[in-house]
Amino acid sequence: MTIADKLKTEGRQEALQEDILEILELRFQSVSYSIKKQLEEISDASTLRRLHRLAVQAQSLEEFTKQMPA
């Protein structure tokens, strides 16, 4: 993987993390610092895509957090 590829991948990951947080904040008003930190630590693109869908579909913030990786 080239440096450019790595930067693109990191940029996409950061964008997904920001999108997930924005969705959660819009839907549930407040997102704890611990959830934000957990999201920042996730680098796997498929996990972030799954969490993005879950952020849209979850009935509660608690439901979302239960399905986050430990």
C-alpha cells in the first residue's frame, strides 16, 4: 500500500467515524465521550460501515452501544 493509499483509507475511516457521530447526535441528542473514543479507535472499514447502518437503524443509543466492538 502506498502512502497515498494509506492516507485515502484513513480519510475514509475518519469520515465514517464523523458521520456515525453526527447521526447519533442528531437522533439521540447527546453522545458520551466514551462512545466517541471507542469510535475513534475503530479502523476496520467493514465495522465502521456496519456501525453507520446501525446508527441509522438503532431504536436507542443503548442498542447502538451494545453492538459496538469491545
